[in-house]
Amino acid sequence: MKDILLITPPFTQLNTPYPATAYIKGFLNTKNISAFQMDIGIEVILELFSKKGLEDLFAKSCQSNSPNIQRIFALKDEYIKTIDSVIAFLQGNNPTLARQICSGDFLPEAFRFEQLDDMEWAFGSMGMQDKAKYLATLYLEDLSDFIVECIDENFGFSRYAERLGRSANSFDDLYSHLQKEPTYIDTITLRILNEKIEVVQPKLVCISVPFPGNLYSAFRCAQFIKSHFPETKISMGGGFPNTELRSLTDVRVFNFFDFITLDDGELPLELLHSSICYSNKRGVLLTEFKRTFILENNKVVYKNNTLQKDYKQSEVGTPDYSDLLLDKYISVIEIANPMHSLWSDGRWNKLTMAHGCYWGKCTFCDISLDYIKVYEPILAKTLVDRMEELIAQTGENGFHFVDEAAPPALMRELALEIIKRKLVVTWWTNIRFEKSFSQDLCVLLKASGCIAVSGGLEVASDRLLELIKKGVTVEQVAQVTRNFTEAGIMVHAYLMYGYPTQTIQETVDSLEMVRQLFELGVLQSGFWHQFAMTAHSPVGMFPDEFGVIPQTNEITFANNDIQFTDKTGINHDQFSFGLKKSLFNYMHGICFDYTLQDWFDFKIPKTTIKPDFIYNSLEKEKNFNIKPSAKIVWIGGNPLTEIFTKSKKGNSWEMIKMTFHDKKETFVIDIEKEKGDWLLKTLEVISVHNDKKITFSALKTDFENRFDDFELFWYSKPINTLRNFGLLVFS
């Protein structure tokens, strides 16, 4: 028996849990509040995609004229025979099956296999595990097509009935669907939910709704609980209500939920727990709420009447992934691209470096809401403490920092702390492509285990980037992506088209910028999305300033995405297919020689971007000036030393030969003995393993107390060699 049951309804991710319930459970642990969490989505998937699940699916009658569906049905015995082995392989439990899958005659193949990538280019001759994952993913997608066509049109691996949650200004459509008989997917969902509630017997069920694709299932679960466990209270929280339900007035919503909380959930849930679990014991009903909608006198009322302040990020505890079926998640590869696969392949512990966004100015972003505007970083030492706790708890050392934009200075401190503790981790995060990401910082991040970053290039037009208030230029983005790529860190770019006032010429020029970035190899992955105007962004709040005319509807339920008319009159929808098709090919390293016109079936203007724009941006001379306050850090090891005598024109002097071994190669520097002795001591002082960091100014002063001309020494061949092997400078 637990006080609280935390639920993520179907569907989010196949490969790793969505972290919201783990964050909340970690906080509840600090308050000694008992809770159990479950990801119903993965449990439904595992039941569907099993031998018995497929037997039940194929037993359903399916009247379809689709040759693809008819083929899948004809091969049903092959699917039933192979499904359990394939799922076990994707869970990491059956690695030898990869050889069978790659043989080409093990998996039944339908339409999805007609879209095969160039397997040799993507996986080579030995990349068997990833190749098998990719083929197994196609196999599952074929089965998904069958489910959508014959069983449930709302099904998707990472969403369910998403259209009911998108731009739902009125509750009518969703409410109407909830009056119908439960779907096939619902039946499985509700049976799993019922079994868990009977075991846990919670007083409060908290349903996290991160996306529109979770909304319908959240309401269906709440409806079931109200009907079968009427004494249990139900609360909704998460990304969807935080952004969409701030204008809620429809009382019918509270036929399903007792509470809807907004923004950070820790204090609101603590107060709800106190009210529900302690009021009866004390004989007093507690009425303090934090950012909570309730039904009062048959009206939706927003309650924010507590004097308690939200908890600091240092106080919320370490996420707790216990109860979740961590060994049951399945890794898939949807696109044969190493960067793109990170979202679907591998089990990632999810953490946040900072609450909110340190930039907080982008005009398309929800910068008026707390999850963006309230910026609060976490100390690097606290972060690494939490990483170590999660490694011990989950047995996984992969981390995805899910920040809006991770702060460069904090990333640096995090990397230094990881290296100092000799912690072996693999991590990636979301960033802004700002100039703080120097070559040296990227080298440090890589040394700490960073394998990838994703960030918003958005429109790839300097005029529009300025209008967006992105704080970067295309040239700067190119240089930063080059720094990451040269350090061995993969880069994914979020790309946007259809921003207010964007012209056709700017869309074409943006595509050319993207083409050049991929051709030069400084971008590895990307995704185009069409601009969406949201109610809480500057564009949504001040549309006149951006040349758009919003459609106004009565809001009684969800209010985030706003339909609008761009005063330019351009139909940006027409660019969607060409932009995405070209990007798909660029991500596979091909078709750079195609004209931009080749991607579109309508006439577009020629690009005005010079064909060597990005190349010239990368060739610009770097600024070698070092700020006096810059920190100097050595991440290499200790050298082997040998003293020898050097003679020239009758003069001789002692030298030190220093031999360094890094993980890839051995390198040697020769230096005068006195300066060499100073350098050896200095390398110890500036070692990454020391807490105190020495500034460039202090280093120069210390050198000049003994020798002349520090600049001549700093830019000498021996120091330049060290600069290439771990002597780093951070401004």
C-alpha cells in the first residue's frame, strides 16, 4: 500500500522512461511520502507485441484492400513465431539474434522494408547489432501499420490519439470520444491499471501528461478510476497542462480529475498529499493549494493560496527510477543516423542541469511561463552526486540532460567534476550555439563523456535570427558546430520554416545554408518543423509586432497552439515535403550536388547564398588573444622525463625531454631544464584534479617572476604541442 500512485499514460518513448514521475518520486522520498510509479505505455507495448498479443490481434477480423495489410495478415504465423525473440533482442537480452535478423530471411517483410537505407553505408560489414535493430524496427513499424489499419487508427509508438489533444480549445471532441466504448488499446491499458491499483491501493493517483499524445489515455485512466475506485483522488500535472490548460473553465474536466496542478509539481503535490492523507486523521480539511485548479461550487477555480515557496532545485532530491521496468524498454533505430538514433536507442538516465532557460529571449518560445523564465542552475558537484546515485540505482551510466538550453559555464564545471572524480559516463544535452563553445571547451566536454549536442539553428537567416532574438548568427553557428564536430561530438540542429515575415527567398536560402553545413560535415543530424504560434510566446502575446493575425476562438479547455494568418500570404506548407526529403538525404551524406529546385515540384527562386559561405565562415582567422581572467586547465597525464645535454656552436645546456602518453598516441616535447622544471610543477598545479583553477594572468606572473617574455614561451612549439593534447584555456 502506498499513499501515491504516479502514472505516465500511453505513449511516450520505447527506449527509456519519460522522467517526470521519477523526478517527483525522488522529491517525495525527501519527504518520506510513499509512492509507486508506473509507465503504462511500455507495459501496453510489451503486451501488444508478444506472441499472445499478436495472436489476439490477428484473431480480429480485418477487412482491408491494402496489399500491404493483406501481406502482413498472410504472414501472421511468421510474425507470431518471431515476435518474442525480436523484442528480447531489442531489450538487449538476445544479442546473437542479430546474425539471424541480418541474414535477410528471418523477419517477415512488408511495406516498411521497401524504404531501406543504404545498409552498407549506414552499418558497414560489421555493424551487425545496429543493423539488426534497424531491421527489427522496420518489422515493428509494419505491425504498427497493421494495428492502425485494422485495430485502432489512433495507435502510435510514441503517442496515442494525439489529434484529440492538439489545439483542443474545446473539450467537446475529447469528451465525446470518452463516452464511447473503450478501444482495444484502452482495454489493455485499463486492465494493467486496475491490477496495479488493487495492489498499491493509493489514496492519490497523479497522472503525468507531458504531450498531447498522452492526453486521451490520461482521461480514459481517470474515468476508469472514478468509476471503479471512487474514493481515490486523481490529479493531473505535466507539460500538457502546464502549457495548454492555463485558461481551463470547462467543469466537465472535473468529472475525471479532482485536481490539475501547473508548473513545478513538487510543492503542489506535497500540499495535496497533506490534504488528502492527513485531513481525516486531524479532523481538519487542509485548504492550502499551490497553482491548482479545483471544482468549487460547480465552477473551475484556480487556487494559489499558500505562503510556501517552491523548492529550490538543490532541495528536490535525485530522480528515483525504482518500480519502472528498466530492463524491459526496447531500443529501436528509426533512421540509420548515429545522432538521430540517440532519441530512440539506449537507456538514458534523465537529469536537468538547470531549471528554465538562461537565455530566455527567443520570440517563438514560451518565455512567459515558469518552466522557461525561472532560471535556476544546479551546482556541478550536486549534479555529479546525483549522477553517481543514479548509476548505483539503475546500473546505467548514460545520461540525457533534458535542459531547455544547458548553460556553457555549468557544462564546463560539470565536465571538470566528472573528470576529477574519474567517472565513466556517456552524456548529451540541448544547447544554444553560442560562441562560448570554444574548441577547448568542446575538447573538455568530449573528455568528460559528452557524445552529442542538439540545438536550434531555426531559420538559418541572420535577419530572422535577429527577429527571433536567438542571439546567434549563421556564421557563429557554423563555427560552433565545427568546434563540436572536430572534438568528436555529434551535432543535431532543430530547423524551422514559416516564421512570421519569412519570405520564399529566405526559406530557399535557409535550405542552402543547411546543405552547406551538412556537406562540410559540421552537422550530423537535423529536423525541420513548421513554425507554430503559441499563446505564451512573444509572437502569440504580441502578434501585431510580428505581422500575423491570430484566429480567436472561445477557450474553455486547451490554449497553446494558435492558428494564424501570416500577412505575407505565403503558403509555407508547400515547402514541408521538399525540406524534409532533402534533409533526409543530407543526413545520409548524399545528394549535395542536387540543385535546390530538384527537391520541389513547384518553381522556387535560386539561392542568393554564395556556395562557399559556410566554408569561408569556418576559414576566418581565430582570435588568439587570451583574457587575463581565463582559466588554464591540464587534462592530460604526467610525462616521463629524461634530462639530456644540448650543444650548439660550442655552447651546451641542459634540456628535459618530456614524453606524454594519451589514449591514442605518444608525443614528446623538449624544453630547457629550468623552464621544464617550472612547467612540470605548473602542470601539477593546473591539473583538472585540483579544485583551484589558475588564471592566465596568474600563470604569466608566476612565469615572469623567474623568466622573461611569457608570450614567447606560451606560443612556442612545446606549448603549442601541449595545447593540442589537453592544455586548455577557458574564458
